[in-house]
Amino acid sequence: MLTFMQNILIRYSNLLVYPIVAAALALFFTYICLFLMPRLGFMDIPRGRHAHKAPTPRGGGIAIVLAFVAASGLFLLNTVENTVFPPFSSSQILGFCIPA
């Protein structure tokens, strides 16, 4: 039973690693966006019916998209190098990357 659980943990541990990598990258990129976007002029100035009272930086979605694409790319590179998961063909990788 112990070896069965160890095999499952070893085989599917990558499925735990990539969401953690994506979350860490999203946090990092969001931190960068908080300081970079106001300098580039991407600010939402409250007028009329806005929920916030102070100017708020825009562009936080960029951080999330970058983290998703980076973590997905790492996953795809790992599946191509390792045979833990069934390897993807180049057309499948291309079919994933274009919509992403």
C-alpha cells in the first residue's frame, strides 16, 4: 500500500507544483504591475458611479495571463521532456498556445 501511494505521489506531484508556480508568478507579476502601471499612465480615475474613491492602477489581468501562460509553458515543456504524462505532439502544443 505504501509503495502504491508513493508511486501516485511521484507520478502526479507535478499536478500540485504547477498551480503553486502559477500562483507565485501571479503574485510576482501583480506586484510589478502595481508599481509599473501608474508610471505608464494606466490608472482608473474614479468618476461618477465608480466603487473606489482613489485612483486605482489598471492592468492586473496582464499579471494573471502572464502567470497562466508561463506555468502552462513549463508544464508543456516538462511533458515533452518526461514521459510521466503522455507526450504532446507539436500540433497539440500549438493548438493550446494559440488560444492561450
